[in-house]
Amino acid sequence: MVKTLIRLPNWIGDAVMATPAVRLLAERCGEEGISIWGPPQTAGLFHHFPGVSRVFELDEKKEPARIEEIRSSGYDRVFLLTNSYSTAKAAKQAGIAERIGYRRQWRGPLLTRPVPCGPRTRALHMVDYYLHLLPKEWRRPPLDRQPSLYCSEEDLEACRKRIETQRKSVADKNVAFTPGAAFGTAKQWFPENYRALASALGKEGHFLVLFGSENDRELGDFILGDAPKDGRLNLAGKTNLRELMATISLCDCLVTNDSGPMHIADAVGTPAVAFFGSTDSNWTGPQATHHRVLQADVACNPCFLRECPLNRECMMSLGVPSALEAVRAILTDSAR
């Protein structure tokens, strides 16, 4: 049996979009299973993933020790879902005989099976981009392209209690917000819009939950400011990765920028209203049909810039009324 390791992408959204490829690899590897290697923010997604037997969380301060640990584990091959030279170099240092990855960033000589990556491959949706790295004979239809993640019952129960403790009044639905975007402000819908949308949904009797980093705490208070105290929960900076996954799975709708939490929602079955301004939903959009994707239609979209040099016309084109209509449509469908 071939002992297989997967080097994950570094971004949460990319790692989630890679889950169909990880799932297919796990199926092909059988009882031996697969092992995961990546930074904590992506490797942590896979602790309960079917077929994953071991998770190596990268610690940059102890990288030589981690590479030696991988070497001593005796892996026969590694699939590099990254594009960087450094990860290919690390895989070679770990003594893995078969190293499979895209031939990009001058790393071809470090790979034993370099996969060509021309314009057509780079233009694929990211789900298909990762699947395309796997052997062609494995990718015959029917092929499940839907991302998936798995929460433990313990995580779900703890997060359910956390919501119910705050949700003292009888609310209709749980509506979540993730107003941040780690890539840059160009991907972010305006805080005033989030606040107006939250205010409208709060008045309709829904319970509002907000996620983000510690740096988003003040922003979260602003966005939820019009909602009653027992009708809102600002969890910015108060959830780890597993808690974020579990709590999103308990919500009826997520309102979000193109971000890691958007992809988590796609993978745990929570419908999302997703704003795409500087980015392209054809490339990184969620896969399930129950989502409502609001894609900007302006001359400069998509630009893929971190910061907009103009006035974020793309995000200005996505108004509160259309977002409110999309959320209502999702909540109506879930009620049925």
C-alpha cells in the first residue's frame, strides 16, 4: 500500500475547495488512509475528515523538526496542493520519493511528477484545479465536486449551548455575518451596508451572530448595534477554527464576503449570501445550489486586487435591498 501525504494550501478557502480532491484521494487509498500536512488554519479543518489518519500541523518555528517527523513516518508520495517553490523543497527534504504538483514557480526539478499548468488549467474553478492534479483515470464521472467538512458532536453541542444561552427571546432563524476578508479590503462589503441589513433582519425577529478575528470586534459591535441585546451575539475573536465550523453549521444563513467562512458554509451545508466584488465567482464561488451569489457587474471586475485604487465601485453596485431579498429567499426556502 502506498503511504500518501497531502500538503494543503495555506488559505482556509483554498483548503475547503480542495476537499473534493482530498476525499477522492482518501477513497483511492483505502484502509491505509491519507495524512494531511499544512498550517494550523487549514490542517485543523481535517481532524474529523473521513479517511484522514493523521494531521501534521505546520509550526514555522519548528519546521525542521516537523520535516524530520514526516521523514521518519516513511511516506511514499506527496500531493502538493500548493504552488510554491518552498513547499516542494520541503517535500524533497522530507525524503518523499514521489512528489506530485503543478509545474509552477520554477519548482519543476523538485517534483518527480510535475503536472503542466497552462492558461486553461489556471482558469479552472479552484475545486477543479485541485482535482485536475490527480490521475485522470480517477476523475471519471460521476465525480462529486461538492466541498465537505465534518464537525464533532461535542463541538456542535457546545456551540449550540453557546447560542441558546444568549438567545433568550424566541427568534425565528439564526443569521450569521462574516464581514471581514483576510485577503484585503477590496473584497469587503461596506460596514454601513452590513449594519443596515442586520438592522432589518433583527426587526424581522431573527437572531444575529457575527464571526471574525479579534480585530473585527469593534466592527462587529457596530454592525449589530441596532439589534436587541438578546437578539445578537458578537463572536469576533471568540471562536477557534472548529468552533467556527460548528457554529456556522447551526445557522440558517450566512451573509459573507468571498472569504474562508463562505467556503466553510458551503462545506457544512449552510446557505450563504455571498458578495463578489473584486473577485470572480466563476473561479472561487461556492458550489451548492442553495447559495445566492451577488456578483458585481462593473467594467473593472474582476481585478483581484487587495486594495481598490478607486472607490470600490464593484461593492457599491451591490446594494442592501438585493442582499435583504436574497437572505429572505434563503430563509423562506429553509422554512419549507
